[in-house]
Amino acid sequence: MITNSPYGAEPWCLTESHVDLDVLAQSESVFALSNGHIGLRGNLDEGEPYGLPGTYLNSLYEVRPLPYAEAGYGFPDEGQTVINVTNGKVIRLLVNDEPFDIRYGSVQSHTRTLDLRAGTLTRTVVWTSPAGHTVQVESVRLVSLTQRAVAAIKYTVKPVDETLRLVVLSEIVANEEVPVSTTDPRAAAVLASPLVSEEHQASDGKHPRAVLVHSTRMSKLRMACAMAHDVKGPRLMTMGTESFPDLGRLTVAAQVKAGEELSLVKYLGYGWSSQRSRSALVDQVHGALAAAQLTGWEGLIKEQREYLDSFWEGADVEVDGDVEIQQAVRFGLFHIMQAGARAEYRPIPAKGLTGNGYDGHTFWDTEMFVLPVLTYTLPGAAADALRWRYLVMDVAQDHAKELGLAGAAFPWRTIRGQETSGYWPAGTAAFHINAAIAYAAMKYIDATADEAFEKEVGLPLLVETARLWRSLGQHDAQGKFRIEGVTGPDEYSAVKDNNVYTNLMAQANLSSAADLAEKLQEVARELGVTTEEAAAWRDAAADMHIPFDSRLEVHPQHDGFTQYARWDFAGTPEENYPLLLHYPYFQLYRKQVVKQADLVLAMQMRGEAFTPEQKRRNFDYYEALTVRDSSLSACTQAVMAAEVGHLDLAYDYLAEAAFMDLQDREHNTKDGLHIASLAGAWTALVGGFGGMRCGSGQLMFGPRLPPGIVGLSFRLRYRDRIVHVEVRSREATYSLLSGDSMPITHHGQQVSLGTDPVTVDIPPIEPLPSPSQPAGRVPQSRRSRQ
């Protein structure tokens, strides 16, 4: 296979064999470490050079005004932007008075490795200074998955062939200079010096420490960062610690012989709060450091490996025949796990904590693309993300009232629950986010049978979103329930009537809310649900208007969509994609052109609402219109291409989703990873080629492999079980790795899954003519690379 990856093709590691300053920012995103609470971009230890410095705490943000040429009622006044907080990664080195900097002297070798099983980033450098002195530097970095407030770095320096005077300066630094943002609206707003110093401390001793306390200027959030050290080196060594408003520093100087080493373990503690006092935060981070030092470096490494071993036991995907896809799907799962592992009642942003893209906001991406993966691999993280939605539901209820609606209108983009989208046609009007939240809650309940969550979180979320839909839509003269003036997933078709995806998802939301209210009648009564209200939800669901074009025998994306003129794809230069950066929305909104899967996503999520023939016709029709200007599209197209029988095309779209960041296909990985697209690699493999569907307490599979993939196996968690599926070209084997026996469905045939593996044949499929794509938007062929 021809390899196009800058990070090799190892199944469990990503390795960068040299530093390319032209793609430094991209690598910083790829090598980011996180636990959902703390995020550290993969910046070099010495802090320079950098593409984008980045240290983030989940939901710590600054506010900024949202200027409008013409403001309107209900427009948000303020935006929320994730900020680069105190950086604890910095460890500078002087070699006989010369600073270690890869831009000077000579780099003999330089490798960085992200280990997906160990949860560490390791860097090894052999560098010769301009004066000819050579040292070997190794650093190992982790963000603890078991101790939420802790990150740690082990840093070791060895002279190669002579005695050298080495000085190591370990720092925590606030208000770093951040590069100016691009004009791309997807990139983050840049805020200069957002942190105001409140306190700084330093102490020497056996374990020298420093702590910085800051607050944000406008949002008035308080954070603390502390560091402590274990230092080992030769006898001739001095140490000292100092602090300033924006800097804490440990300085270690030593005379080190060839073959000896100077090493330190740096423990970092982070905390923030909107309510707690300065002294309470200082105590919190000191306590986090005490716990980390009690565990020790080797203990943290051991805990990290054990956590990941447990995760991979119920989440791993193995791909036989494509080493790059193998690496990419594990890379994606690793970053999804990192994004949610210890988020704990806070959102999962679109970029995770890997960069400041999209201002650090969370969107519907989380519930529709990321939580389905977490639900079947790390279900506790999915529950936490949904609990966060429940905790900010009062803000969503206030927003609904402001819009003249009942129930809760969750924000299109936010950090702390308030709507911060300054463009309402692609923001507020995209009400389908409410159905995505309800859908994710129902899928989690189905996958876990979590009764406490069902009562405390699931039912309230479904009730308030059902109330929204009932007030947003209305019955027409023919008795059909219509939802008008909304924006579906395709942001090139804004403020339309009866978007099929939105109506079908609202239908599921309404009927699920009525069913759950009937099941939990006492809790429902406490929420004010009456028999009449639940009946109204059922009526709206039963009467939901689903447009259909009988002439073309396809579903229009929304009322009248198939009557629009088609976009001039042949006349659109390749460099003019994405279209939103080169054409006015006025032109996009009135043409048949699709930014991302919309009607096709409806078929994935509500497959039971379409016949097999409708799925085939719809898929082919929208394939010719979809330009994939969104990273959210390829995985959905992969799933549906596999289901209708376009297996080669599904393989191409799998690769597009999987390599979105590893190959920087949208040229914006520098701003952070596309977490939903990374989730899409799992979805394309498990939901596409594995054919996994679920509902009503049962798992269903319809596996088929494309030419090029010899075998596929995956593990998933479902109702306290770990299920293992192994697919070959003509047969599939199902096994229970843990838990009680259960029935599953294979291509419509019920199979009893117990203590012994079960192998069944895969029925053949007739090949179909390949559908066409817009000119210049044909996906890269995966098979041609093998």
C-alpha cells in the first residue's frame, strides 16, 4: 500500500520522525493530550517554535461582544471563546549558556511518538549546539485519565560525549502571545492577555513548587495552576524557585558528565471555578499535586495504562488489509476517549481540547456523532455529556421563551449553555439540535438500561424538547403536522419548511417522550406532563408531514427543494471549495447544492422510515449534489453507501473521514482536531461495514466488507456486555466476551449469542451502478492506493 501519512502506519502509535516547521501547528493538534478537563496541545517542551500555543480547561472561557450591522430581537449580545490558560508544558534548556532551540545548531535526530495504549507523548532529540556541544533530550508527557486535575512530564537530559553545564528552567506561564487568527470564520477569535493575576507563590525544598492564580477579565472565572518537581542529578547541582504575576519558575543548574543525566518529573495541577474562593482553588491544586506525588511518576504511568487497557477491551477495532485505516480508527477512538473521559458534567467541544477552532464551542456534533461512539465504548462519558445538557436546561428554557416557544431551545453553539451564534439562519433556526439531544439520550438509555439516568435526565430532556416541537410546529388544514422556517443539517439550505431530517427526528423525539412519560408516570406528573399533553405529542408524531417528490420518486430535502435550479458544479473551480468562503449565502440557499449529508443522514438515523428502494434512489440523487464542505458528511455517506450496496464508495468515504486530520484534508487541523469526523471513522466501520443498528434492547448487524478490507473485527459495550464481532468476506462470527447471553440479529436472522462464538454466512449482494458526484468532488479512491 502507498502510505501518505506523515506519522507512519503503526497500529498503536503515531510517530513523527522529524520536525517540519511548515506543519508544526497540525502536529500540535495531532499530538494533543487531554482527559476532557485539561487539554495540552502538542507544543514542543521549550515552548518555541510553535504554531499555536494551547493549554485549555474545559468550559473556561472569556466573553466578547458580538457586533451586528443590524441587530434583531433575540440575537445574542455576547460570544464565548475558549482561552489559552496557564501553560505548564514549558521546560527550557541551556547547554553551556546556549538555549536548546531546534531552529539553531544541528538536530541529529528528532522523534515524537503518541502511544495510544500508554496514553503518553514521548519526544527524543539529539541536538548539537552552534558551539558543537551535543545532548540527548527525552520527555514523556501525560494528562492523567485517573487523576482529573493532574498532568505530568518526565524530562531527561544527557550529555553525549563531554561534561556540560546544563540549566533546566521549568515554568508555568500565563498570557502567552497567541498568533493572529486567519479570516476563516471557523477559526477562533483571538483574545490578548485574557487572564488577570490574583496571586502567585513559590517555595523551595525537597519538592519545589509554584502556583499562579488568575481570573478572566470579563467572564469573571477564576483558575489556578500549580507545579511541583522531583529532581535527580549529579551532586554538583543548585535549585531555586521564584514566581511573578504571570510566571512561576524552577531553575536547576548542574555540571553533568557524559553518560550521566539530569532529570526532573514535573507535576501539574489545574482547577477553575465560577464560584469558589481563591484560597479554595489554591488548596485544590496543591491537593492535586500531593496526590500525584503520592502516586509518583511510575504510578501515574501504570494507572494510565490500566485505564486504557480497560477502554480498549470494549472499544478496539481491528482492520485487516489496510494499515493506515487501522491506525486512523484507533487514533480517532483515542481522541474521542480523551475528549470525554473526565469531562464530568461539562460539554465535549467540536475540537475537544486540542485547539481553539470554533472558539471552543460545542455543537450538535457531540450528540449526533460523538456520543454514539462513546455510548458503545465509554458509556459513562456519554452520560456525563448528556447530564451537562440537563444542567443547563434552564438556560435553554429561557431561550425558548425569548423565541416565543415552549419547552427548551438548546443553543446551536455554546460553552456554558447560552446561545452564542451570531448568524441565526445557521444557528438558532437549526432547531434539530434539540432532537439530537433527545436521540442521544434515548440511545444511551437503550444501550445501558440506566434507570436512574432515565428518570433524572432522560425524561426531563425528552419532555422539554417534545414541548418545543409541539409549539414550533402546527397542524395544517389537511391535518398534517408541519415544522416551518427551520434549518436542517445542510447549512446551504437555511430557513426552509419541513426539512425531512428535522421532521423525522422531531417525530422520534415526540413519540419517545410520550412513551417514556407513560412508562414513568409519577416522574412525568412531577414535570407537569398531563395525559392530554402526551396525547398531543403522539398526534403530532403520527401526523408529521414528510415531503415526497412522486415525479422523481425521491424525498426532497425540504418542501420544494427538488424544484430549485442545480448549482453550476461544472463552472465552480476546485479552489472555490468550501463554497461558503467564496459565494454569498443568498446564492447557496436557492440552489440544489448540499454542504453535508442531510436527507442521507435522515436515512441513517431513521432508517425504518424509508424503504430499501427509497434509500437507493435518495442516496444516488443526493450524491450528485453533496459537495462535502463539512467534515461531518463523509462518515454518513459511508454508512449509507455501504447499506445500499456501494461498497467501494463507502470505503472511499471511510478514508475521507478517517484521514480528515492525519492528512489535514480541510487545511485547518492547525486549529484543532475534528472530533466528530474522528468519530466518523468508527461509525463508518461499525455502522457501515459492520451494519450495526440497535433499538428496543437488541443489537442488529448487517455486515459486508468492501474489496480491499480482508477482515474487520470490533468490540462494543451493550447492557453490561462486551460483544465481539468478526467479519470476513463471506461470514461473520459473533462472541460474548463478558456478560449474560442475549439475542442479536444478523441480516434479519435472529441469532442467540451465549458462551460459544456463533458463525453465520453473509448473504451475497448484487452490484449496483456507481452514483455520480458533483464535478471536482469525487472522493479519492481508496483501492487505487493499495
